[in-house]
Amino acid sequence: MDQSLESVENMKDITVAILAGGSSKRFGSDKAIAEFQGKPLISHMLDIARKVSSTILVAVSDEAQEKRLIPFVKSTKIVIDPEGEPTCALTGAITAFEHTETTHVILLPVDAPLAKPDLLKMLIQLIPGHGAIVPSWPSGYIEPLHSVYHAEHAYACGLEIMEKGSRKMSDLLDRIQHVLYVSTETLNQFDPELSTFVNFNTLKELKDVERKMKHK
């Protein structure tokens, strides 16, 4: 990895890539357009992204999903996974790395509407000199879809591991050089409840969180 990849000036050298692809089998419908607190998840994520950077893209699985999202994303750039590639987070990430026009990219899943921009900005500020910045829980669990990457380096590594049959984001991070893992115990100063990392695998999970927030 080129060690000259140094600065993120005033958040101008960062793309926010929202990963909206995937089959949503457990969810039962296109998760990106499921409503949370009165508006689609993709709209929540775009609002968050705009507080982090003016450069945003949305990665989707296919043209059918692109057509469904166009009314919600409007002029935001949409990129489509290559045809025939497996539908998984790693494919979406590699698509984002390929199409970003900035040196760095922060990935966000489409189902994290409680993400705190201040926490995301903190991660971005740590990227100079690193191939990736990754939140890590005390248990050892990591958050590769709330992480910052050097796009060119991550793209090359992603292609290498896909060619070997890997489909895991953790395998990508094993290949990337100079990864910095940041403890959630440090990040909670920017998000005391760490709600940035709340996401929804099922519609029931979404509705449960929605109900809890109404009662607060």
C-alpha cells in the first residue's frame, strides 16, 4: 500500500457508500425502502451521509433494485454489482471501492438509521496512514460495514480474495495492510448507546426498535 495516501481534508476526500444490495430474504421485502419512523431506510441513510460528506453513492445488487430506489435517491449516484457475482456485503463493498472517485470511502449498511455522524467523522479522521479503520467490540466482534477504507487498496485486496472464493468482509480485512481497530469503548463518547451499530435483520426487529424509541 502506498504510504503517501495521507490526508482527509475537511471530509472532502471521502465518499460515503451506502450498501443497499442483498436479497433481504430474512427481512421479507426490499429492506432499503422499508419505513422506519415514517420514512424509508434509504432516506434515513442519505440524511446521515450528507452530514458526513457531499460525495455519496448507493450500491445495489441489480437494475431492478436500482429502479425501485431512484425515486428515493434522486440525483445520488447509484452503482450496480457486476452481473453474476454473489449477493453479499463483500460484493457491494468491492463495487463501492471500484466506483468511488475519492481516496477513501466509508461503508454504511442501508439499515443503520440511528448512526451518529460525529462517530463516523471520528473514524474518518483516523484514516491517514491506514488501510482501514474498523470499530471493534470488547468481545472481538467487528463492524466492517461501519468502517473507513483506502478505496484503491481495498479494491485490489477484495478482488484477490473473491478470486479465491472468499465471501467474508473479515477475510478482506485480514488482507488489507495497516488496519486500525478502534474499541467501541472509545467510540461511546460520540454515541453513548452505540446505536450507530443497530441494524435490522427482520421487519420485526425494525418494529421493535421503533416501538422502543416511541416510549423514550
